[in-house]
Amino acid sequence: MRNLKKYLAAALALGLVFGTVGCGKDSGKKDEKKNDDSFEATQNIEVADAAEIESIEDLPEDQRTLLYLGTADLNPTRSNPEMSTEMTLFQSKGGAIEFTQTAHLERFDKLADAIMANKDVPDIFNYEWLSFPSQVVKDMYKPIDEIVDFNDPLWVGVKDTADQFVLGGKHYVAPLNFIASSMLCYDKDVIEAEGLDDPYDLYLDGTWDWNAFRDIMEEYCGNADDGVERYGINGFFRQHFIQQTGKNMVNYDQDNVVFTSNLKDPDIEKGEQQLYEMMKSGLFYNDWVGSAREAFKKGCLFYAMGDWAYTGNNGPAEGDNWGIVPHPQYPDNPQKITTSDMKAFMWVRGSEKADAVKTWFECYRAAYSDPEYQQTNKDKFFENNPYWTEEMYGVKMDVQSEDYMMIFDYAFGVSTALGDESGFDGNIKLVDALYSYSSSLDGEGNQMTWTQVREKYSATVESELKTLNEQIAEYNG
């Protein structure tokens, strides 16, 4: 389990590094030595105007400039000078974003302090799992129904997802874009050399499921020569594997506005048992590996991670023949499911810039839903990832499309005790432990069963849910 804790902690840390390049304290100090005019934003791919989005140019400047508290700037930076499509659109409508940086571990405290002091209150803040319902019932955010109409053509495609974030009949999250929080990257040349079924072909045929996934890994590892170590997979996959059942550790009854434990669900138990058995069979490499290429060198067939770990400097080089596929489907549930890193911004309590927030949401949503802008984003992507294939990009876009159910586990949003690493052991979240401890080793080399994991943490889950439901009753009252 110690190795897994290090792994998840490293995954979080590197995810933040790749998401905030040039925004850390060290890089900030270096930038201060340069004059502002030494940095110029670039626009390598032209972005057409969005005529259907209303301009806010007639508003006073302070009403069309959004204050944003976060870990990474939404504006171009010296390290990442390319202007995003959404920012280009927003500026064309008269908007601007003023960035205030915060450290990852301090972000929630800084937001709460600003709201309580009613000073320098940001208008927008990144959606995170803890945002809903934990921080909503603490009165940190405003409902968005007055600025987002989910029956409008721009929003209707994400209404089903937005409806997962309703409290007291009000929406709190406007989904702007979806990214698969993990996909499986592999080397097609290895698949061919081993005579294995190509997972991409199985994905196209609709037969890429738990059974095929396990069969391929077992055959690959079984083909190893004496003295050669092989593994089926490394990376961030346990939660995604189990969520292909369509189930979460915590359920939400919206009619009665009550959150309940789902730890005894039989489908979750099947998933945990599958992972338990694959771990017992030696199919998992649990130490931290920072890129797909490094994982392949260590004998891993699949590398499971967000696409930051196999794009840019971590991506394929000339001559590589890589592929990606979604996580395999649960054989008993053919529904297409993506464990999503949804991009959204919470509208912070105290903000009075409804027009500007509305426009920012619309520009961002249009940038990832309008076919013209999708092509613009594709052009930008291939400019930075020239050795990705059309096949790989097609998978990436498919799993974040409206054909998939975007699944989010409410367990992460119940409380800091469940959904914040600082509330558990400082390395991982308690919910991560629920998903992973039955398929990893503890410090003494022992592997717990799902029953043991569930019994160890169920009382904490029940206690935190009881407190949350009491808070909701008071909030709605």
C-alpha cells in the first residue's frame, strides 16, 4: 500500500505540474526578472468570431473583468504563450480575466477567507470534486440558473450531466468540456509482435471489456522469457475500472435530497474482486512511472493516465506506433462510460458580474462544442503533438463526447475527510483508498480483501454522510 500511496501522490503532484507549467514560485521569480514587454501571446491558429454570443464591451471595465483564483493562469504565459480558443473568444466580446495564484493545498482556504472577509472575492473558481455538495452547502457558490439555460442549443447536450449537480432544485455546475481522466496507452508494435488482439480493434467492435482486457494482459505476461519481468498495466486505473459498472461509492437521491453509502453494491464488489485477482496474479506494476514511454521500458503493456502523460514531451516520437483506448467496459453494462475530469467553473458567492460570467461560460462552451472551434482545437493539438495519429485523436474525442455517460463519484464531494488528501493521510483521499486498497499491498506486503476495506472505512463514510445530510437539510430549510 505504501507504493500505491507514493504513486497516487506523485500522480497528483505531476498532474499539477503539467497543468501549471510556468506558474510555480520558482518560475514566477525568474519571470519577475524580465520586463512585461518581453512576453507576447501567440495565436498560431486563427479563431473565428462567435456571432451568437453577445458582446459585453459596453459594460464598465470592472464589470467585464472576471477575478479568477486558481493554481494556473487562464491567460497565456511565457511558458505557454498560445492563446486558447476560449480566451480569444472572450476577449473578442470585451471580457478579460484577472488571475490570482494560489498554491494547490491552500486554494480552498484562500477562497473561504475571501468570501468570509468579503474582500477580493473571486468571481470564478475551478470546479473540483469537493465543490459539490460539500462546498455548496457551506454557501461558497451561487446557483447558475439565472445565467445558463440548459434548454438552449448551446447547453442542451450537457443537461444530463448538469442535472447530476442539482441541490434544492438549482443547478450549480455548467459543464464546459470533458476530458477522460485516464485512458490506456499502449505500443501497437508490441501487440503485433506478441500476436495479441489489438485493443483498438476490439474497441471498434464493441468487445473491449473486462474479459478481453484481462486475457490480453495474461497472455502478454505469460509470453515472457525466463528472467524477463512483464506487467499488464501501470498507472491510474482502479477507479475507472470499477466505475465502468456505472456505480459510485456514494449515491444521491435527488427527490429526497439525501446522499447514501453504496459500498455494498454487488457490481462494485465484482469490480473490486476482479482487481483483487489481477493484483494477486502479478499483472499490476504499482510503483510510480511518469510517462507512457517509461512504463513501456519497464515491461508494462498498458499505461493508464490522463493524456498529459502521453502528449507533448511525453508523447510518441517519430517512428513510434502507439495507440490509445478507453478503459474496458463492464460485461454486464454495455453503456459507454467515461470517468471524467469535467472542466467547469463555480460562480463564487459574492460575485456581482452575472453578464461577464455568462459570457465566459458561453465562450468556453462554444470553444469545445462548435464544430468549427473543434477543428481549431484539433489544429492546435496536432501542432504540438505531430506524431499522434488520427486514430488516437479519434479515441480521445470519442470518450469525451456526448455518446458517453460522464460519471462522477459524489463520495469525493461529501467532505474533506473523504475527498481531500489532507483529511485522510496527507497522500491520498479516503475514497482513493476505497477504490485501491484491495488491489495493492500495505507496508508489510499484505493485500486486503474488499470486504476488509469496506469494513474498515464504512463507519467513517456513514458518519460523514450523516453530517452532510444534516447540513443539506439546514441549507435547504
